Amino acid sequence: MLTDKIAVVTGASRGIGREIAVTLASKGAVVIVNYNGSTAKAEEVVKEIQAAGGRAEAVQCNVSDFSEAARLMEYVVKQYGRVDILVNNAGITRDNLLMKMSEEDFDAVLNTNLKGAFNCIKHISRQMLKQRSGRIINISSVSGVMGNAGQVNYSASKAGIIGITKSVAREMASRGITSNAVAPGFIDTDMTAVLPDAVKAAATEQIPMKRFGSTRDIASMVAFLASDEAGYITGQVICVDGGMAM
Ligand code: NAP
């Protein structure tokens, strides 16, 4: 159980982040449902959690902005006194072959996926060090582990997340803070719904289990990493991908 733990989940208005928020709340955590633009969807997540007897609050913040991320963490600490669990899940794609990829699309993906995670960890690190406890869980991707044609920007951001995860683990382990990454394979969300059928079919071919995963598959791993049972696990990248990366 995660009774009374304070959890911040970035990008929790939709998809994987939404499922993580609902799952952590179902285990007793108070969940800060962060989002960027989807106010109504974030409020829906909060309502769903509250209807099930849980506690949650939606907080808007563009995590790619250094000072906005600082304000998010300051707000949570002021309101709730601490942060026990940080899940860096917010992410975007701007797929294209390298030859056609614009500088703008490269920067946008790196800024949200990689710098966003840096910003959030940076601005909660002092508080977690003071607490001498904390769980940092970063959502990477098989693309960051294996690379993927058409995703130079995204793969770089997700490989970068793995570097951050391991460095933070080394810096903070002695203070009771764990830092791990979850690397999902292809998961049914808005992000993959936009892929052309031919791309989806080719992706499915590469998955030993021959199917996409569900948001639940990822949320249950995140909940485990946030739990007391996972207290001796740090610096790891756990692939939840139907066997794709091995
Ligand atoms: P999604 O359905 O597109 O949802 C993305 C979420 O991120 C939304 O809640 C969105 O908020 C939020 N977000 C985007 N930019 C943000 C920003 N600058 N600040 C704060 N929040 C922001 O994506 P998903 O498929 O659930 O993916 C979630 C994570 O898993 C991402 O990091 C993704 O890279 C990773 N992942 C996904 C898959 C997959 O197959 N789906 C595979 C591997 C890894 P708004 O609604 O407000 O825009």
C-alpha cells in the first residue's frame, strides 16, 4: 500500500500517466495530477479518483519550463509538506526520418521528455534529500534502449532519461532515494493511436508477445517501484514491452 504517500505524476491527464495516477491513488497515495493543456481531462482523472474514495488534485504545469517546474514542486511541498513519489511521465513525439527532422522538432521533444524530467527532479531533490526518502520513477521507452527509425529525437530523449536515472541513483542512494526507469514497449494510448496501420503491424511483428501492451501493464510496474517492497532496487531500467528489448 502507499497510504498517505504524496505522489506527483507528470502528464497524468491521459494515457499511461492517467493510469499511473489512478493506480497510485487506489493504493492510498495522494496524487498530484499534472498536465499541460488538457484541463478538462485532468479534472476528469481527479473526479474518477475521488469517486473511488481517493485523493487527488490537478495542477497545470509545462514541465519543459524550468521555472514552471520549480513552481509546481514549491506548490506541492507548501500544500502537502513533502513529495514521496515523483513519476516523470510527460512526453511527446514528433516523428520523422533524420533527413527530414527539423531542429524545432528535435528541440521540442528533448525539452519535454528529457529536460522536463531534469527540471522536476532538480526542483524536488532538496526536499527529498531533507526527507531522506523518495522514489523517482522515469518513463523511458524501448526506443531509448534499442533506437527506432524515425525517432532520432525521441530515442535520444528516452536514452537520456536512462542516463539521468542512473546518475541520480548514484547521487542519492545513500540518502534513501531510489531512481528507476520503466521502458514501455508499444502501449495503446493516444500516442500510438496516430500511427499508420502499416507501422502498427510492423511493430507488432517485432514484439515476441505479438500484441501492444495496456496502460495497466505500465502502471502496475510503477506502483511496485513506488512501494516499500522495491526499496532495494535503484538505477534499473525495467522493460515492460512483451519481450521486445532483450
Ligand atoms: P499521451 O497519451 O500522448 O499523453 C501524454 C501526456 O503528457 C499528457 O497527459 C500530456 O498532457 C502530457 N504532457 C505533454 N507535454 C507536457 C508538458 N510539456 N508538460 C506537462 N505535461 C505534458 O502519451 P502516453 O502514450 O500516455 O505516454 C506517456 C509516457 O510514456 C511518455 O513519456 C511516452 O514517451 C512514454 N511511452 C509511451 C509509449 C506508448 O506506446 N504509448 C511507449 C513508450 C514510452 P496534456 O494532455 O495536457 O497535453
